[in-house]
Amino acid sequence: MPLYKVEKTSNNLIIGFWHIIESVNDMLPQCKLTPVERKIFEGINHEKIKKQWLAVRLLTAQICGEDKNLYYDEYGKPHCLGVEGVSVSHSGEYAVLAIHPEEQIGIDFELVSDNILKIKSKFIGQEEEKQLEAARLTLGDALFYHLIWSFKEAVYKLYGKKNIIFKENIRIHSITESNPINIQGLLITPQGENLIEGNLSMENGYVLCYCWYRKI
């Protein structure tokens, strides 16, 4: 069973990693799907997406208990009964599930690649990039832009609604090069502004970023 690991952070966030190396036929018998979940699964056509979907269900059973089911709201944000914060990500051969008993959270997991440089203009503006220049010079281009993307993706999942433009609605104010790297930013929505805090670390060549609403 390729449960890679489950870790708990200092602020009671639990993160589970599933290494997706099994076939769909190997994974499916391990999942106790409800009739609704079975129907959703049967509607998925792509083999890779099927395995990611099953891996998240297996992680839910491992972390939350076999009697718990993951479900999604009208915006596609995941939830689990008895848990306040739930977030999901998958990249490459891994699926990741994060839960928090009391706070909303967002998580992103990305394989680091130089390809991120081709799309950086889609998620960071020139003014924001200039403000964070010191961190870019220290971290190097690929890791720096993955950090920016992963934080904003995690914030998007934390917010859980649509109509968010990364360059306009999510602004990073500071990056502190600690272990893990600490990020402070701002989420701007029609409902107002929210301070966001996040942590970023590396895992087997992947960037892992999780964030939460910062209390003033």
C-alpha cells in the first residue's frame, strides 16, 4: 500500500501523501465507495484522473477514518464531516490531502520544473516581482516562481470560490527564508481583504505549500 507518509505540523494541520504507483484495479477494491461516489468514479474517463481520485479517497479513509467521505460543494471545494478545513492537491505520482480540525486551509503540491518560467506573467505582476527580487536571487528562478504559483494556488483553494485572478486578487507581501519558508500575503475579494499566511517546503523535488487565514 503506497501511503507515502502522514505528518502533523506545529499548528495541528495533518497532511497525507499517497504515492500513486498502483493500477486502478489494485486501488479500487481498497476503497469503500458510496453509490454516489461509485457513479462519479464511473463517469471519469481518464486513467490518471481515476487513480488520483481513488488516491484521495484512500487518504481520506487513512486520515479521517473509513466512515468518513469526501464531498464537494457547488464551487468544487472539498469537505469532510467533522473536519473544518480540507484541501486536496495532486501532481506527478502523488496525491496530497490536508485537514485541519478547526481552521480553513488550502494546499498545493507541484513538481518543480523550468516550464514555470514560460507562464510566470500569468500569475505575477512586474511590481510584485520587483518587490520580491531578493528572494528570487536567493532561491533561483524555478523555485521562486513555483513558490509564488503554489502559494497563490493554495490561497485560491483556501478561498474556495471562483472569479479569482492570481495577479490581481492575491498579492505576496513578504517571503522569509526560514525552514519552512514563510509567506505573508493578501487575498482581495468583493467581500473584503484577508491577510494570508503560508509555509512552503520541498518534498522529493516537489514544492509543498499550505496556507491559512492569518488572525490579526
